[in-house]
Amino acid sequence: MYLEGLSLALHLHPTHVEEGMILTAEHPATNLYRVEVSGWDDNKSFFVENSELEWVEDSNKQVTLNRGLTDGAVIFLRLLQPISNDRARPVAYQAEFLTRNPEGQRQFRLRPVSSRCKAKLCQ
């Protein structure tokens, strides 16, 4: 009986490193963070909305909102439960529309906004 249980356990939990690595690569870790999102919607109205930031291990960030945004709109995200003081400040992202969920909410991919000025020009 013990050997049957051990055999089943080994079958369910692969011991080969490659198999575990493939599983991880197919399903990267996803973290969810409560955030406050602000910016201007597609009606050019300023908004503030609470949402969840979905952060996939490979740096893909997405957020779901109740309103539309113009493609490429700049929005600001602030962690609602910051890990440290420097994380309490809003961070700018460019939003790219992905899809609408069955509830009518819109999902956006986020890309960091890079500084428009070079260090030498801004001094």
C-alpha cells in the first residue's frame, strides 16, 4: 500500500527539473494589487477609480476599468496599500485597449511612460 501511494505521489509531482520549468513557463506567476487609477477618459472627463493591477511575472501589466480611454491615453496608478513610502506616489502608464469583459468593463495593457526629456536637456 505504501509503495502504491509513493508511486502515485511521484506520478502527480514530477521530479524532473525540465518538467517543472515547462509548467512554470506556461503559467507565469500573476500578482494582483489594489490600485487607484486616475486620468482623463474618452469623454475628456477627469476620473478616479479603484481597480486591481494584474502584474504577470514577465512584466505584463493590465488593469480593468468601468470607463473607456482613448488608445494611448496616459493614466496614473497609485498602490492603495503601498509596500514602502516611495510606492505611494502615482506612476504614469500608457493604456492600450485589449478587450471588454462580459460585465462591460474594459481591460487595458499598461506600458510605462518614459521621460520625454533626456537627463542633459532637463538640467
